[in-house]
Amino acid sequence: MAVTSKAHTIWHGDLANGAGRTTVASGAFEVVDVDWKARSQGSATTTTPEELLAAAHASCYAMALSNALGENGTAPTRVSVDVAVTFVPGVGITTSEISVEAEVPGLDAAQFTAFAADAKDNCPVSKALTGVTVTLVRANLA
């Protein structure tokens, strides 16, 4: 069964001076503010598409790695994933860097590194970052 996840953003103004608010359909987190200043210069209080992408990548990667380890009979007791997504104005997203630390009984460092590399290549968000078809489903003027 396919699952479709949804988000919604309302933006006011032009890119440089405008701002938006993003929500997710599940209500899993509160409305988040987005704006160009945060995206191009950083912010401690306003999120960016890249920060949301980093969250998606970290959670997806943790699931993919946990699944692979479990299928191997070496289920982890803990997996901690950090992802840093870099955006360069005028260029776009340039990197998504994954750091992982895990507790995996019965696995040595070399084996864990192999599983970690495989998860990097095969988690669905990693695959999406290599290129996907983008479709404009609707473009209405209000």
C-alpha cells in the first residue's frame, strides 16, 4: 500500500522580503516559519527546506539501517543519526552528510561500516536525492 505524506506552505511577499509558514498534514509538529534570510544566512529560530530535508533524511536513514541490521539478526539497541544538508544560494543543495553512531551487539566495526554504507545508498530519501521526477499537479491562481 502506498502512503502519501503532505505538507502545506503559505508564502507572503517576494523572496528577499517575504516569509512563509509550513505545516504538515499529520500535525506531528507545529507550524514552522520559513524565510529567505534563514535559508541563505542561517537562523536559530526559523527553519529552512534544508533543515526539514535533513530531518527527513536522518529519520529515513535510521529506519533503513535498523531494518538491515534486524534482517541480519543483529538488531541495534540504539541508532543515533545526524544529517547536515548544505544549501548554497544560487547553486542549491550541495551535500547531505550523514553521521551515525549505534549500539549493535554481535557486530564488529567493519561489518557495521558495511551496513552503514549500504543504508546510505539505499534509504528512500538518499535515493530521492539522486534525482526524481518532479510533476506539477496543479497551478491555480486565487
